[in-house]
Amino acid sequence: MSESLLNVERYPLIIKPDTHRVLFRPFHLGNERMVLIVNRLLTLTEEEVEQELAQVFQEFRHRHQAVEAYLDRRAKEILSFFNLPKELSPLHQLLVGAYFTHEYALEAAALFNPSIVWHPDQTNLPEGCRRFIISLRATGEGHISSIVFRSGFVDQNCGIWLDGHSRYVTPPNSYTEAHLTLDVFKKKIHELGLDDGFASSIASRLPEEVSYSDVYPVVKEDPNYPTHRVAGDGILALMKANYEVHYSDDRALSERILFPYSPNEMNGMEDARFVEFTEDDGSKVYYATYTAYNGRVIFPQLLETRDFMDFRVKTMAGDVVKNKGMALFPRKINGKYVMLGRQDGENIYLMETDNLYFWETSQLLLAPKYPWEFVQLGNCGSPIETPEGWLVLSHGVGAMRKYCIGVFLLDLDNPQKVLARLPYPILTPEGEEREGTYPT
């Protein structure tokens, strides 16, 4: 057996969390407290405002980019609830924004779950080199997870080089609504157990493509909403989970972040698995499955981007997308989207569909067989296409909840067929790799 073992060499590159990276976040208080604070701020003279704001800038300007822009935007959000007798000065308005803003250390707890794809921009590189993007799960205060990015390149000798990252993290330029087809909307409502008479009535009054703005007035103005508030609020939360994020190209990749935005994500965006997907027309798009978590329930979501500046977030629906660990194949197979997943917490399943956002059927692909994977199996990301077949890195969990990485091979034309499977892991944790918030 020892002669057949693979020789795996650990590369001396470690991506470590940077606790200096902090993000501006809205500081929320109840309406009564908000009114009290704003009224206190209104009593300040302009001289007092200048003194207080100067202190804010002295302490925080070097820690963030576009400080004034964020505080101004935050002030407008707060002051929209007030009917002020006169317009505040620009400095007074910035100070209001500062009182309803706080910092969030997004990597304070952990930085892990990497996912890697080739960068869409391969220009200005030496011959034989190729640039890549790594997404990472950053976990900060309150155990809230977000998605951050780093970049680097592989040189002609297969050396791996990671670019330096910015100490700044900047909120997106804007969020906008995304649309769902009415068919997916209905199926997701059914899946969430909200398809009562109220939901059916709402659906009957919606267009074929629906957004949050379409659904909100129909729900809120329905006379039956007060007695069907659970269903109505669930419908609105579903629509809020479909949105778009926009960054300008003057923000470095490492400064961009996907932070929980919708109610379904409030406790984290977890385990993003990016893949460079080739469409039928040969164009490229990057998809990533991830898990939205609200503190009680997980919601499978799908990210889409072509440039890592504009991101579209949509809900996935269907009976077989109820667990973590989904990984999309990088192209259609026999005219269908194909994905690996885990519906029961321990086995790997194969799923196929005609609709990227709706997955209804699956079949068992692999079950735990060896001691190092007796607790559960999962995938480490999307399958890699090789001339011999689809190469899949898997993870297995064994005694003492130890995670190890394994590998198996699927048939190119019929991925339901397992061609080979190593009986031993190719990588197991050693020494300090067992330390930390998320030991492996």
C-alpha cells in the first residue's frame, strides 16, 4: 500500500486574518433612542459640531476610505425619518451620520473556506504566468461571516504568489433589486411552507418577473395581511434575499466585501464555492453557491458575477437544496446543469436540472466507506475537468471531528459513474493546523 501513496507537498504559503481590517456598519438603535440622540445633536452649535467632527476624523479617517461619503449617506438614512424645521449644515449632517455608525472587525475570529478561480483579467503578466482570485469566508465579531477576496498568480515554475492586500474594506457603492421569475417565486413559497390562500392570492397579482418593489405593495396593502403576517413577512424576506451589489473599479479587489444584506443573511454568508462557468455560447461567468444563515434556518443562495465588481444574488429553490456543500460543475453536461451536494448531512449526491435556480431531483453518488470519513462526506469545491474525467476533491470527517481531504474521479459524459476513489486521504491536519477557531 505504501508504494501507491501520493506524494503531497505542503506549500509554504499561509493566508492569515488581518484584525486591522474594519468595515463601516450602520449602528442601529430603537426609534425612541434615535429621536433622543438626534434631538441632542440639534442643540449643538456649529463650533461644537466642528470640534466633535474633528475628533471623529482624527481617530477614524486613517482607518477607512471615503469616510465623508459613508457618513453623509448614513445621515440621510437617519434624517429621512425626521421633518426638520431647517436643513442641517454639511458638517452637522456628517456628525449625525457618525453617531449612527460603528466599526466591524470582519476577520477578528477566523479567515477560512478558500475558493479559487482564474481571474477574468489575465493582461500584463509574464509569459507562463496566470492570475487567480481567492474568495474567503471572513468571520468576525458575533460570529457573522462575510465574503472577502484576495488575488495572486501562478508563475511558469508553478510557484504561487499572493498579492498584498489593502488594509481598507469598503462598503459597496450601491445595492439594487434583482428579479425572480414568478415560477421560481411560487416554488420557493411552497418550499418555505408559505403557500396558503394568502400567498396564492398575492402570486396571482404579480407579473412574470418579480422584484421586492413589485411584491411589497401587494403584500402590505392586502386587507388580509394583518391576519397573515407570518406568510406576508416571509414573502418579503424571500424577495429581499434577491439583490445586486455594485462596486466601482477604483476599489481594489481586496477592498471589496460581500457582507450580509438581506434578513436571511443576518447571521452570515457562509461557504461560498466559486466556479468559472462556460455558457453554451462560450462566454464565461462566475457562479458561487453559498449558505445564507439567519440564526435559525439556512437558505441556499447563488452568486453571479462576470467581473467581481457587480454581483447578483438569487435564491435557489427545490427539494434538494436544503443543506450545505453544493458545488456546480463548470459547464452543462448533456444539456443540463449539474451540481454536487449533500442533502442528508453525510453523503454526496449528484443533482441535475434545466433551471439553474431550481433543483428538484438527486441521486446518491458516494457514501462514507473508510474510517477517515465515517462521520460525513462533502466536496471541497467544483469538479475539475481533466482528460481522464471530473476530478473532485472531497473532505471526510472522522474520529475527533478531524477533517481530511480525499479525491475521486467521475466520468466526463456520465458523472453518475464513479471511475476511481482513493481509500485514504491525500491531506490530513498536522500540528498547529489543529489550532484555532475552526480546527481541521
